[in-house]
Amino acid sequence: MTRTEERLRDALLTAASRVQDDALRPLAAPERRIPEHAPRAASRRRTWLPPLAAAASVALIAIAVVAVAGYLQHRNNAPAPTSPVAGPPRYYATLEGNNHTDLEEVVVRATATGAVVTRVPDPVSPLPRGTGTAAPPSSTATPNPNASLMQPLDIATTDDRTFYVVYGIQTVTGYGDLVIESFRLSNAGQPSPLIQVNGGQLSGQGTTRAGGSWVNPRIGGFAVSPDNGKIALALKASSSSTTSDEILVIDTRTGSHAVWRGGLDRPNAAFAILGLSWTSDGRSLAFLAQWCSPPQRAFSNTGSDVCGGATRSAQVRELDTTSAGGSLSSARLLLAQSARYPYIARALISPDGTSLTAILLSGPVPPGTGLGPNAPERLSVVRISVGTGTVTATFFQGVDPVSVWSTLTADSSGRYLMLTHTDVSLRPGDTRYAVGWIDAGHFRQLPLNPDGQPVAW
């Protein structure tokens, strides 16, 4: 007899013992003749009620015991709780150069080996043929005024299958509008055709060539909510802006836009947003706000939203995106630069919003970087509690002579991190980057990304 059967037997015996003998009337076979009077028939039917009630009680108890026993058996036999994430994402995507077109294109690689799984050809520009132009001149390619391909500028994903790409529409003078497109990988790793996101064509973000050099549109951050319902970008607030100083959130279901700008400006400092990340409910968006001075050369000497001025301060803030837009100052302060954290280079919010994973820089500043005295070379990737502001875990530590260019990406679980930083083992003057994922404090290096372009997984 099994333990469950023993429990059922004991419960039935206990229930039966509680029924008094004098409370039960003897069971009698029903009379065959038709009752002469209705009251006598009703009385005869009522004689069955006590035994039926007692039997029903025992049956109900038996059912309850079986249900409880089944639950206990299921609980005892159930496997131990496991993490919802069995391992790192199977694929990651980067932007890499194409030797045939001299343009960047999306390249999908396998996390296990770093091998190329597929390349996603750049989409054809919607502009009339002859109004486009190729990428900036280089020593290996000649500009083609008839080029008609769009240029990928940033990439993001919520899993390792559906990827979102920001493309710039090229013109003879620079970049025109921005377009957000998506594709999905099949089980075999092959991409679907690119599809433009609802609400994903953005005007007013174009740039022109400056002094003969190519200037990319400012994209300080690009992130997709876990349910793919919202896309957030850090962009220029106006054509006169020189940095990513506003946050645009696109509702992909309706195509509507919500904008947050202003409220965080400081005197004698240039403001820029660097990096965006969502909580799992798709309501809160974290961003790194930074102030760089003097403003005249704060970001111009890096050509990006990485601060190159003499002084820099930073904060990590959390924005409630359920409203229709507003001021950036409405975002809640989560972490501020301090003596404990002198340089917060990047920061991502955890899915539950209780912690931040950040790149912290500290230590001496290497000479000759040209990025000012605010770029220490010691790099740490840590977890910081939002509630206490203390470090609760250290995932990686290293030395990077140009650490401000490091990037950090997390998968949807927040457990697995993708880090891009300068490979210090390379010869001096080589600006190639080391790309790898972090798990349990180990940096698992993948094939080098020679351009240091965005990585998504």
C-alpha cells in the first residue's frame, strides 16, 4: 500500500468513526405498492435523508483527502525550481563592415563559437535613385553617388531571435530620416525579410558632412521593451542639438510617439543621454544622464555622446513611460556620481528594477587618450542595489586605456552580460575591441569586433 493510499484509508476511517450508530436509520427496501397518500410518500422519502447525508459527507471527505494527497504527492515529486533562463542567448548581432559595399551591415553570430550565422543585407533606400551617396571616403573605396542602400546605425533585441535596427537614409549631403526595421531569425538562424516598425520613420534627425568628414546622427541609446510594445531612443531634440538630449518612445501597436526633453540642463555644461534599458513590465526606462564641460568641446572631440571634456558628472535615472511625455527631470534619481563612484560609464536596470548593472571606472588616467582627465583606466562591471546604493556583486575587472568607449548589454533575464572593451593585449595604437559575455565572473571572449560597433543579444 502506498503512502497516499494509507492517508486515504485513515481519513475514511476517521470520518466514519464520527457517525453515531443511533443517528442512522436502517436501510429498508422501498415498498412496491403505490402510496395511498402523498404525505406518506414524502415521509418515506425523508427516511432516506440521514443515511444519504452521512454517505455524502464521507464521499466529500474522501474527495478532499484524495485532492490533498494528490497535491502532496505532486509537491513531493515536483522538480526543484529552476531558472527561467537555461543559458545565454543562442545568437547575438553586431554591426560590421562589408568589404563589397564599404558599408556597415547587420551580422548575426553564434554565442557558442562567435561564428557568423548570417548577414542581413542593408535595405534599399526609399529615395529616388541618384539622390543617395555611399559611405564616407576611405582608402579602399570610392564614393558612389548612385548608391541606394541605407546604413545601419544601432541595433537592439529583447531575445535572440527578433532584432530591431535603426537605419539612416543616406543623401548626397549626409543622412536624412531615420527608419527602424525589424527581422526575425528562423530556427535555422536565417533572417526574415526586414519590416518597418509601426511609427518607425523619424524625421528631423538628419546630419550633413562637416569639413569633409561624415557625421552620424546622434543615437545615445536604443532599447526595446520586453513585450516588443515600445521602442525607446535617445536622440537630438532639434536640428541645432549636438548631442542626444531627448528620449523618444514609440508605441509599436499604435505608432504614436511620446517625447521627454529638457529639465536637466546645467550652466556651462553640455548634456547628453548615454544608454537606455527597460524593466520587465515595460513601464520604466532607465537612462544615464551626463554633463560634460566645457561645452565647447564636451562631445565634439569624440564625435559621439561619450564625454571628451575636462570634467564630467553623471546620474542614472528611471523614467515612467506610461504618460504622454514631459520633462526629463520627472525621472526618478537612482544613482549619482560620487566619491564612491567617480565615473559611471554605463548602467542597465534589472528586470525587476531593484538593481543596476554598471560599468564603473576608477584609478589613474592613462596619458595620451585625448579624452580629458576624466577617463580612468580601471574598469569594473558591478551590480548596485537601488535601495542602498551599495555594490552587491562584481562580475568583471580589467584595465582599459580608453575605457570610456566600453559598452554593456544584458539579455532579457539580466543575468548574462555582453561587454565590449578595448583589448589591452593588442599592439599600441590598435583600436580593436574585445567582445565577450560574462557569466559567474568569467569573461568568455568572442571574435574581435574591429569597429567597436553596437552589440545586441
